Amino acid sequence: MCGCGSVSDRSRRYPLQAFFICLIAYTTAQMDLALFGYAVPAIRAEFALSLSEVMAIVSVAFLLGGTLLVLLGWLADRIGRLPLFQFSLLGSSVLVALISVAPGVLTLTVLRGASIAVGGLSYPITGAILTEETPARMRGLAMGLLQIGYPLGWALASLWSMWLLTEYGWRQLFWVGLVSLPMVWVVRRYLREPPRSVAARAQEAPPTFAELFAKGTRERALTLFLAQFLFVWAYAASIFLFPSFLREVRALDAFNFSLLIGAGNAVGILGYVLAAWIGERVWTRRNTVVLWTLLGSLLFQVLVWVPETFSHILLTYALMSMFFYGSAAVKFAYLAEVFPTRIRTLAMACCGSLAVTLGSAAGPYSVSRAIEIWGWQVGYALLVGVPLGLAGLLYLTLDALPSGLEVEEIVDRVNKGVAPNYG
């Protein structure tokens, strides 16, 4: 790293520097991956696909991506955070851009799956870096605020979509993936391998998958996996099908539904910030997750059944985003904290990213089939709102840990079963 000032000054500034680099890199990675969601209606039209057929492409791509992503998470614990982070940013940019020349459905599916694996690695990598670099008293806020990269990515993708989808078409939209390439140099130049990660690799045996399911870790891992799976089942179905819902049920064109989703996600960022602050300063992360998720489930039902005008849909969508999507701000921090450093990226890849990809594979396809049988509103409400509520309730079975503990102390508490119930 470069810069003026003493070594101690630079050391104090480094966590903030790492946060902003991770936030920008995570945002651009999510922007690249979000482009596909906006392109779904146009892809359906070009290849003459039904709603369930295009969701089958989404599902297969997520299954492929999820399998590869677990391996990449294991490699990040074994080789290091920094090399895999650079690989993620470079590979994701190139793979997303290549989707623009996909000649058919098979190639499209393979490229989408590969981009999900490589680009999705930014989730556990940035989480591990900030968990290991941020002071304990600020870790929850930093981890929570990092998650605004998700709605920011979707909002930025909507701006590209409003222009490129309207003026050119879905293939040209994926050229946007190349915009992220400069972040490879930024990460290489201004980030370091976290000292905790270096020490864990030097002092301990290489991580194994079996450690994640050892006594004392297994129940926590399975609960977090299932909760994340149900949440993302609901999330993926809601976000990937929403453009089609707005076009077919609310009769909005590509420009207006891109504007609505982008603006709604931008407003919804407030929910991420508020959840991170409450989980760090006011309440426990676990209880904040439960409240935010249940409120998000209720607001999703309102969104499906009640508003019909553009302004009413936008208002309801923004409120729903604040709670439904904003709950990720505290879930992300909780997941990263409760596993040892030596298997942190692997745990986040399995309990977080793998659950995300499997939920994304199963949710959109299953909900699309239900919509074809029961209609948009019944299928959408029943198979999104209910799993989302169950995801929130599962967190009640986990420890409500206080904020501000060092990660080593958190792992020691949960492994020994001495974490008090800070309800």
C-alpha cells in the first residue's frame, strides 16, 4: 500500500480503506450478476421460452454455480483471500461479457452458471476480509453496510438496462460486465491478505470439509444453511420473476419496470443501514434478522395483492426492500462471525453461497410452475411469502450473541455452549 503519514496512521486507516474497496468490488460484481435478471423477458422472447423454461435455465445455472463456488471457498481458506478475490473479479467480468455472444440456450446456461460461481465468490471473500480486518466494535456496521452493495448493484444494473435494453437489446447489455475490470488492479494494489488468515494457514492444518460438520459446529451450520436456503428461495423467486410480474400483471414496459426496480432497491438501501445499526447498537443481530424478515414477508404479500399504480407499486416495493432484502445486512455479519478463521470462507461458501445458489435454483423454477398452475398472485404469494417467514423463525433457534466481541471470543462461546440468550 502507498500513502503518506506514519505506519500507525496507515494501520488505523486500513480497515476503512478495506471496507470501501470491498464495497465497490462487491457492488460491481453484483451489478454484473444482476444484468441477467433484467434481461429475462427479452431472453424469453428471443428463444421462445415459457416462464418455467427460462426459470429452468436459471435453476440449472445456479446448481452449476453453487457446486463450483464451494470449491472456490475452500481454496480461499487454503490459498488465501487476496488471490481468489482477484480471480473472482477478473473471471466474473469476462464470463458476463461472453453471455452477449451465447448462440443458444445451452451455452447461455453454462456461461451463466460459471459467472455465478466466480462472481458469487465475492460474497464469502469480502465477508471474510472485513470480519478479519475490522475492529470488533465496528464489525457489525461494516459487514451490514457492505451488503448495500447488493441493492446498489441492482440499481446500477437498472440504469444500464433502461438504456441498453430499450435502445439495443439484451446481448449488448452484457458488455457492461467489462466495466468491473479495473477493480482487479485496485484490489491487487491496495488490499492485503488479512493477518488472521495468514496466521491460521501458517499455524494450523489445511481446512477440510469435515470440520464444518464436526460436533459443536454441525447444528449451527445446518440451521444457517436451511434459513439461508429458504430466504433465498423467496428472494430469487421475487427478484427474477418481478420484471415478468410487472409486465404481465401490471402492464409496465421494460423502461418502467427497470426504473421501478432500480429506484425501489436504491430506496431500500435505508433498510440495510438501519438493520446494521440496530443489530450493532440497539438489539442483537439474531433478533433484528427475525423482525426484519417477518416484516419483509408481510410487505411482500401487500405488494402482490394491493398496489396497482406505478407510484403505489414503487412505494410498497421500496418498503418491502428495506425489510425483506435489508435483513441480509445482519445475517451476513452473524454468519461470518460464528465460524473459526481457518474455515470461515468455506463456511460462508457452504452455509451462505451454496444455500444462495440452491435456493436460487429451486425457488424461481418452483414458483414459476406454481404461477402457471394457480396464477400470478396465488403462486407468487404462497411460495414466496411463506418460505420467507419460515426463514425468519429459524433464527430464533440460534444464539442471540452480543455485539462488539472479538471473533475468537464469539467462536469460543458458541462452541462451548456458553452464549447467553440476549433476547
